[in-house]
Amino acid sequence: MKTRIITAVICTIVFLPFLIFSDTLIFPIVLAIASALGVYEMLKCIGEKSLWVILPSCFIGGLLPICARVYGNEQAFFNFSHKVLVVFVFYLAVIAVFSKGKKDISVMAMVYVAIVFIVNGFSSIVLLRDYQYGQYIYLLVFICPWMTDIFAYFTGYFFGKHKLIPDVSPKKTVEGAIGGIIFCTLSLILYGFVLTRFVGSIKANYLAFVCVGVVLSVVSQCGDLVFSLIKRKYGIKDYGKLMPGHGGVLDRFDSVIASAPFVLLMFDLSGIFRLFY
């Protein structure tokens, strides 16, 4: 626990300047590095060692988050990324064909799905930052998963009696999951209040904040479970050792990656999830 806390404090101090300068190219570059590292961790997890797969996969992982800022438009970016990923899935299929049975097509499919999921998550964060009120909205991607994670842990520790899905994550409890949802939602209400109080140009729609809090808390917990399922499938404890006590990029950002596209989707449905007046 002590190691986890010390690492969390150090990572927060290091990461904070990048959040402050999120309107500059520094922000997508940092996310691009995290995305490429996440892709590498996933490939290592599933046992992929071929440089013909690793190098282009990590390149795409680092390229697309930067392109999200360069294009500056969701439709234009996804139009470009769709073409890149179509070419990439064809490339993986060709590798399987000419590997003479050494590369199973199902493994190549897993590589593709994992990379799309990871890269889309990090790219969505950049896109969110560049929308109207984006400097406030993109932070939801970090606030919701991390508040859920923290309070689910403590709620489960003190009150947990019923296992949630022990076959996937033995320590998670139903009580912890509920506690994570409640405190995540309360954290968003507080966040909306702070913005309304100190940012004169906006007023929070608290009902929308409640809806977003509940949805993202559930999504972040499911994202965490999905990545835990993959780890159990391949028999590893952590995706990496980059952050002592926390593991690798995917161990720390799994729920963030899952949440970001949902925030982007809810932002597109702004008539329903209109956060600010």
C-alpha cells in the first residue's frame, strides 16, 4: 500500500503539468507515448514477439493520438484512422498467410482488436480536449475511473461481503462496485459545483453530471474487469512494471481507456448529456 501511494503521488506530480498544458502539442505527445507503451504491453501479454507486428503496432499506437490533435476534428480524424486501421488489419492478415502456420489468424485478430481499443481510447481523450468546454470535459475521463477505483477499494475493504466476479477479479465485491458508483457520482457533482462557482462563463447541469457519473463509473469498472480477464487468460499479474505498486500503463489506464470513447459518445449526444448551460 505504501508503495502504491508513493507512486501515485509521484505520477500525479509528473502528470499534472501535462494536464495544465493540455492545449499544446505536449499533451497529445504524452498520450501518444502512453498509447504506444500500452500497445507494447498488450503484445507482450499475448506473447507476440515478432518485430513485424510490434513495430507497426506501436507506430500506429503513437501516431493516431497525435493525429487527433493535428486534424482537430472528430469526423476528419476518424475518417483517417479508419483507413489506417483497415490497411493495418489487412497487413496482419497477410502476415498470418505468409507465416506458414507460425502466426494463427486468431492471434492476429486479438492483436488488432486490442490495438484498436487502446489507441481509440487515448485518441478520444485528445478529441475531447479540443471540443467546446473541452478543458473541463476531458478531465471526466480521469476523474470518474480514478474516483471509482479509489472508493470501490475502500468501500469493498470495509464493507465488502459479496464477491462481484471472483473468476475474473477475486478481490472485487458488489459493495465495492456500488460504493464506487456512489462516490464517483458525488465527486462529479462536486466537480460541477466547483466549476459553476469559479468559472463564471458556465453553469453545471447537475442532472447530467449524475447521469454521466453513473454511466462512466459502470463503464470504468467493466473496463477494469475486461483487462483483468485478459491478464488471467494469459496468466500474468501485471501488464508492466513501469509504475511500482501499480504495474504498467494498461494497469493504471485500463478504465480510462474504456471510459474515454463513452465520454466522446455522450458529448456527441449533448442534447441528452448537456453538462453546461
